[in-house]
Amino acid sequence: MILGIDTATSATAAAVWGPDGPEREARDDPAPGERPQHASRLLALIEEVLAGTGWEAIERIAVGVGPGGFTGLRHGISTARALAQGRGLPLAGVSSLEALARGAAGLAGDRPVLAVIDARRGEVFAAAWQGAERLLEPVAIAPGELAAKLGAGRLAGPLAAGDGAVRFREQLERAGAAVPDDRSPAHRVSAIEICRLGAAGGVTDRDRLVPDYRREPDARPRTQP
């Protein structure tokens, strides 16, 4: 079985999954305007999903490496690295955008899936897939620029999912994207999908696993006069 966690968005999510079952996910999804609770909730959610299973059943840890919020990613990845070291388990880093796209794929039909995470500062993190094929590499981009990419070719008429798709719904829908209802689970990064991606991919050296930020951090060191 695999333990999966993701803290790329304001939500905190943990899950256990195995190809033959069982699968359990626990989440903390803050209401709009509420602060993320990654630091206070992640370990409690891990304990919750492990209840009845225990660490002895876990063979690998998978963690979403983003792109996403700086503080959330740092906390999730450092927790995964510490648990992997303490438990002697292999560690897999996976794309939070790909997990988001896979979770929404069931609603897409024949359309590509555009995963969109709110990056703040007037930008989104986005990537697109058609089945297993990636059509748009992960990028930090202004919503208007992203909408301009959706007018033609294989990116035309995608299903757009994620908190960035909700926030910039109007621009994306004008460009031909379909955006599910704001309350749809398609907009959440599923820790179950993190587990599945972690099972399918290779493991990562624990000390080399770092967040996929896609841009410079908001806070920068002050230079000395």
C-alpha cells in the first residue's frame, strides 16, 4: 500500500491506497478566505487514514511536489521526507497538477483536461493532458495568456479543473473551456491520485526531492546596504 499526501493548494489531503484496496482519503478544505492549516492538520490526517491499516502495511510514500503554494509545498515535502527516513520507506514525488487532471478525467469525456491551480499574484499554474499524453507542460502563466492558448488545436475546448479554474472561470469559459460547478470534487487535488501516480512512477532520492515552484518565491532575502 501507498501513503499519499498533497499540500500544493490551500487544502491538506492524505490517503492510503493499494491496487487491491482498501483506499481511504482524509482532507481539510478551508472555506474561501480561511487560512490553510497544513502544519496543524497534516499529521492528524495521516493518522486518520492509517487507522485500521498501520504503518506496517505501507510500502511507499508519495507526495505532491506542486507546483503550488510555497509554504504548503515546503511543509508537505519536508513531512514526507521525514516520514520516509524515519520509517525506512521509499519516496516518490509526483505532479500535483497531474493528480488534479487525473481526478477530473472522468468528467472530460473525449476532451483534454486542463489542470489549473491558483498561483496568486494574478497567475495560475497550469498543465494539460489528453489521456496519458501531456499537451501543455506545467507553467506559471497569466489567466489571459492561458485562455489565449485554448482557441485552437488540441487544447481547444478542454475541461478545466482546479481552484484556479474556479477563480478565473469567466476568462476560461469565454475561451471555450468547460468548468465544473464550483463545489465539484474535480477541483480538488486527490491524495488517492497522488498514491496512484506514486505507484506507477519511480522513487526519488529523499535528499533530492524538492518542490516544483515554477517561479521565484514571494519573499526574498534582504540585501545588506
